[in-house]
Amino acid sequence: MGKEKNPRRVADNEAMAKTRMLRTSPQKLNLVAAMIRGKKVDKALADLTFSKKRIALDVKKCLQSAIANAENNHGLDVDELVVAEAWVGKNLVMKRGRPRARGRFGKIMKPFSEITIKVRQIEEQA
């Protein structure tokens, strides 16, 4: 009885993780995501660890979550994982303001964004 299992959203050799409500603009986050696209996960983790960008630590946590999902939930080999895709999306924008000269009001936008990282297992070519 009961409900059927949901179908997988990714292929059998893939796993993914998503982080929402990151307090940075999508444009800045995409610079960090572009830095790791297509790299092996150990090289991507090293790049994020030593990056000077503030948001790189949050992207690293998301990548570690994707690696853990691949290993624990899908039984993939960690040494053969590659960052297949890393895409960035917009989230909400907090609108703040500041009084300016001559009765005007300066808008201050505080954007949030989200990142989705998909890792894929590839076979080593000998």
C-alpha cells in the first residue's frame, strides 16, 4: 500500500545539493561558481578553501554536501567525482533606504541568491 517512491531528479551517476538564501548578489556568486565548474572535486575544494571571496566558504559547504550525498545516498566513488554543473539563481531582495539631500531617498538593495551544485562520477581513463 502507500505511495510509490519519487523518481530521481538526476542520473544514476550524479548527485546534487542546493543552498538557498545566500546573502550575496547572484553576479558575485556566479564568479565563484564559474571557478569550480568542470573541475575534479578535490581541486574544486582546494580552490574554494584558498579563495579570497567571502561567499566561497558557503559554496564549499554546498559542494561538500553534494559530495556527501553522492557517497552516502547514491553509493558513488568520491575520487572519481567531477563538478558537472554549478548554477546560480536569484532569491529575494531586501529593500532598504537612506535619506539623501533635498528630500530624496536613496534605494539600497540587499539581494539574496541560491546555488545548485551537481557532481557526476566519471570513470578514470588509464
